[in-house]
Amino acid sequence: MFDFELLLIFCNFVSSKHLNLLVMIRLKYFVEHHVFGVCTRLGEKFGISTASIRLYFVYLSFITVGSPIIIYLVLAFWMNISRYLRQRNNPTVWDF
């Protein structure tokens, strides 16, 4: 986990350019690991790179004024429901 006190210490020694880069890397890590994973799942299913799917998603969002966001949320909901149903149909030893 990232220590924000360490970031404050390095703020005195690092230029603002490097600090912005550090914040962007941290934001990228958070988004890639804590978002629903819809683009990753679609990439694995269709054999397309995840980066290109994300890029097309951003382009479509700008062209259609955000309507792919609704599709993204529906797919994320569907993925969570299917994961829940799979776990419910196949309980582990610890679920009893």
C-alpha cells in the first residue's frame, strides 16, 4: 500500500513534474485494480488487448456523449451477478 506520509516527505525533494507523474501512476494503478474489470473480461473473451478496448471505450464515450458508460455499468452488474450465482451454485467447504 502507498504511504502518503512518504509522499509528503518526497514533495520537498521532487519537482512538481515528477510529483504529477507519481500521482498519475498511482491513479492508473487504482483504476486498473479497483474498477469492475469489464474491459479486461471483454479483452480476454474476444482475444483483443485491453488497452485497445479501453481506448475505443473512451472514443465512443466522447462521440456518443457518455452512453457507453451505461453499457459499462450494465456489464459490470451482470458480471457481479454471474460471479455471485457461480459461488452460490458451487459452495466451498468454508461456506457451510
